[in-house]
Amino acid sequence: MINKLLSALLLLALLAPACKNKKPVFANFTGFTQGTTYSIVYDNNKNIDPVELRVKVENILHDFDMSLSLYQDSSVISKINRNEEVLPDSFITEVFIKSALISEMTAGAFDITVGPLVKAWGFGPDAHKSFTESKRDSLMKLVGMGKVSLISERLIKSDPGINLDVNAIAQGYSVDILCRYFDNLGILNYLVEIGGEVRAKGNKAGALWRIGIDKPEDNNMSPGQTLQAIVKMADKALATSGNYRKFYIEDGIKYSHEIDPKTGYPAKNTLLSATIIADDCALADGIATACMVMGKEKTIEFLCIHPEFEAYLIYSDANGNFKTWISENLKKYISESEN
């Protein structure tokens, strides 16, 4: 009996170092969603087939689109905008609550009721500019988070002409939804990226995750194509908003898709892109959008009041050169491109 016990203890002693030194095996897959690409890397300690996992992920993304996509006529949000009798689902309810929080934090710089203005300026599904100075006042009457309420699980609009546009937060929120699914599967280390919006958990083989920040050059359409900087992080989310992908030029004037809810006009300032790091990706996405509306100086003031966010700002100086501003705690985790 004693010999058997000693043999068992010896076997455990031999196996322990082997288990300790065993390196995690990472799997990955990519795809298309929301008019862009997505990429997922995960520690496959559960031996989950990437092909099967991709099917489940795309089913979740499809359900997400059928809730929040303005490009789907039969989505729940499209029906709400058409004033049809429909109850908001859990996706819409959560994104509305999160949007109201961000709007309050940013003093209205972020507002999902800008839908009529976005459409009038020629952005979104109906890409046709119809904005005129004479229309501005009537459009502005439809803007304001205080004009929409969530009461008894219903979204109540003070005016039927109010249209919700959650594109400035939806992509980040979809990242969070996938991360919850991965958490439920018991996956300990992963990176989920959709259209450049990222959330990372744990680490990759003991190292921090490395996230690229795109250079804000016009028509730099593919995330990761031309990088401005690389950030190392774990257990955080990162989102970037900029004026270099969604814009048009008319009569020599560049019109950005970030609409200022307070003026009714596309935001115009020296800020080219704002990258925000937060605890969740919906929050990072919405704050990044608000930064583009606020501009460089007001954004820095906002970040001083809200040290829970880290930021990397790219702006242009008087000569049109790229300049950067980095929040203090982020500096040791970021490396900038020399090109």
C-alpha cells in the first residue's frame, strides 16, 4: 500500500511540471459583418472547433443586425423608427440605456437621436444629401436624448419624426455581446475585433495583447492596413472614431459623418481620430465618437474629469502635420510608428 502511494506521488510530481509548462493553443477565424470584417483569436483550452464556433458567432451577429441595423428594413430599430408597434428587445434596451449614460457624461456630444440629421447630410442607408439651411431648425426639433424615454419596456418618442441611429455605438456593443458569449463558454483568453473595435481578455501565451491603431489617412478603409501606433493591453476594450473613412467632398469641402447634435452640422475641428480605452467596447465606441464632436481641447478637458478612460488622439497642426496626444497612464503601453 505504501509503495503504491509513493508511486502515485512520484507520478504526480513528474506530471506537474509538464502541465505547468504546457503552452496554450490559440485558434482563430475571420469573417464579414456590418459592412466590415471581424477577427477572433482565442485560447482553445476547451477544444472548441473554430468552424463550429464561427457558425455560432455569425448567428449571434445576424440576430444583432436584425435588432440594431438601419440597413435591415425588418430590424427592430427600423420598425421603431417607422413607428410600428414593436417592443424593443434586450439589445435595443441595453444600447439605449448605455447611450443615455454616454450622452449625459459628454454633455450631449453623443446622441443617438441624430438620425434625421445623419440622413439629411447624406450618410447611412439612404446616402443622399438633402440638408439645407431652411431645414435645419425643423430637424433640430427632432434631436435630443430627452425626447425619447424607456417606459414599461417601451421606447416612447415625443415626436413620431424622431429617428434613432445607433451606428456610433453598435459596433462596439456587438464586440461586447460576443465577449459575453465567450465568457459563458469558459474561454479565459481571447481577442474579439469588429471593424477595428476591439476587446481583449487575459493574455496571449503570457504576453499582453497587441492592438493596432490605424493612421487617419483618407480612404484608409481596411483596419490594420496602415498603422499609426500599437497598444498593449489586457482585460480592456479599445475603439477608434475618425473622419477618414466615412466622409464625402462637395465643392471642395469635406463633410464628416460625425454630426454635432448641438449645431446640426458635421463636426469640424483639428481632431482626426480618437482612440479610447475603457472597460467595455460600447462605452469606448460612444466616447470616441463624442470626442470627435468635442474636438481636441474639450476632449482633453473631458479626460481630466474622467480618468477611467485612456486615450490616444491624433490631430493636425496649423501646417497640416499629424500630431498626437497620449494620456499619461497609456504612454508606457503604446509605441508609435516612425513612418
